[in-house]
Amino acid sequence: MENKIKVAFCYLNREIEVFCEGDTKMDEIYGKFVSKLSDGSEVNHYIYFYEDNKLGHESTIEKDKYLSGKTNIKIRVQKKLRIIKCPECKCNDCIINLNNYFASYYGCKNNHSSSSVYDKYIFCQKIDSSEIRCFEPGCQRNQQNYGLGFYKCLTCSSIVKSSEYFCKEHILFHKNHIIVKYDKKNYYCEKHFNKFIKYCFTHHQNLCEECEKEHQGDNIADYGLMTPNVDNLKESLKIMKENIDLLKSIIFDIKDRLDGSLRIYKRYLYIAKDIIGKFELFNKDLKNNRILKSLWNLLYSNNKMNDKLTSIINEENLMKKTDLLLYIYEKKEEYYRQNINKNIDFKKEDDEWWKEIKKNEIYNNKKVEVDKKKDLK
């Protein structure tokens, strides 16, 4: 196929190849893959990755920043979970709460409770598909090596008091039983085999129509009343997306200021080395007050800069450390504005320099005397 792009979808233990043009919409390419699965699933039931980068649905291959220019593409496919998976269970659902900057998981049928940082969410939401195997004796199929779908037999599970799953072929032997597709199992009553319709707040239990008769007088709510306004949730996420974009600008500005603080020290180091280098190269014999005063000024500014660097490095509180760096950048701008075109009082500086010179002269004379006395001994 000349000028055709080959796309290999890696899903479970299969590799499914499709061919397309560079201007083919991504959703159309995904559709070719899903149609070959023949399991009744849809394009938006999956997440698509190229080299661990999540791919979108709206673009085309030639416009996608990861795929553009490629003619032989491998896309890894991960099926979305219908549930919020309990990290402690093999495949049970649970409640999630994203409050206080971490994710809390609780309320699964086994009463597990755990938590993680947001970054680990995607890793918590994976089911080991090799563990979901067909219970038909002798059948070696599991979700890892079989792509036509698994089912739960509610009748058999109720009898043995344990979940029993079967591949598409062997579920046919249970045609007189109550069966549901694997990814819908958490929405059916294991006692009466009906869909859940309400929730009992007294016993913290999902109820089907038959269960409700056993909970007369309890605090029971219909799912319709329990469902928040999804449009409001989506609107709040839209606002969050806008705020995140604004936050990016703020963070970029903060990073620029932090980098600016680093540049201050790096440029100081460069200038200071250049001053010393000029002296050593050109002023060993030829001197004047300007180059010497520049060297004297370095004595004080070096100490001041090192003191500030040491205080930042030794500060254990990260927030305070960041504040110190931002303060340096802010003060640099402020000092510059305050001192631009400001005349330096050379006479005052010379007076102070003279005092330092005399002080050092006295110190050096005393040191010479002490050394002489040591020599005499």
C-alpha cells in the first residue's frame, strides 16, 4: 500500500494493524481498531498512547505533535475502567475523595481504606487482567490473552459465594443463568440479580427493588436524588482549566524570577573573576586607585554574597528558601531603580577606605613585631 501509514495497536497480548492516510482523523483510526476487536466496545472506552504520551481524538496523524512524519506507528491501548478501582482489591469498585491534595480510597465491599498522591492515581486504576480467568474447567483464557470479553455469572457466584467469570464461549453454557458483562458486575445485586436503584444510608448498602422491601423504615435515597448536577461539575472543571492556564503563567513568572536570582550570582561570579583576572594580567606593575579600589570592594561584596548564599542553602524550610530567592530578584530590581544615575560619594568612600588601610597597617605592624619576638626566642 503506497503512501499508506501503518498503525499497529497493541492491546492485551494482541497487535492489530490498520492502514490510513496522514489526514485521517484520529477517531476514525481508533474506530478501525475497535471494529476489529468485535467485542461491542466503543472508541471512547479506551485510552491511546504513543511512547507513553496520551493521544487525543480531534487531530490527524500529520498534525499530531507525536505522530507527524511517521509512517509506521505503534499505539499502546489501555481500556478505561468503568469503576473507580479499590487499590487493595483485585477488581472491586470504591469511593474516591480528592480533598486536601491527595486521593483517599474507601467504601469497597471489603471495607479497605487507603490513600495516595494524585500522581499515583493512574497506577492505582489498573487491573491485572491475567487474574481474571475463565472458571470453566480446562479453559486457559483470561482477560490478558482473550479479547472477546468476559462475563460474570451471578447465579453461579451466588451459589458458591465467590465471583465466577467466564469467557464468551463458555458463558453460553450458562444460558439459563443470570449473567452480566464483566465491566457491569458492580451495578447488580448479587442476592436478587437486579440492577441497583437506591442506597440505604442506615446500612450503607446499595439496594435493588427487592432489597428495598427488606429495608423498610431505613434512610433510603433514590439515585436520582443522590446524583449531583453534572453540568455544574463540568462548569467548575472548565473554570479550573482556565485557572490552571493562568497558574501556568504565574509559575512561569516565578521560575523566571528564581532563574533570575541564580543569574545574579552567576554573573557576579563572572564579573568578579574578570576583575581579578585583569589585575593579574595587566596591573602587577601598573596600578592606580581605581583598580585597587575595585579589588577592595570585592572583599566586602564577596563576603556579603557568600553569606547570603549560605543562608539560602542552609535554610531547611522550602517555602522560606523560595522566599529568600524571590526576595533577591525583587531587591535587585528595586536597588536598580533606586540607584540608577545616582552619583557615588567618592570622598566618603575614600575616607572609609583610608580608615581600613590604616587599620590594616597597624595590624600588619603588630604582626611583624610579634614575629620578630618569636624569631629572637
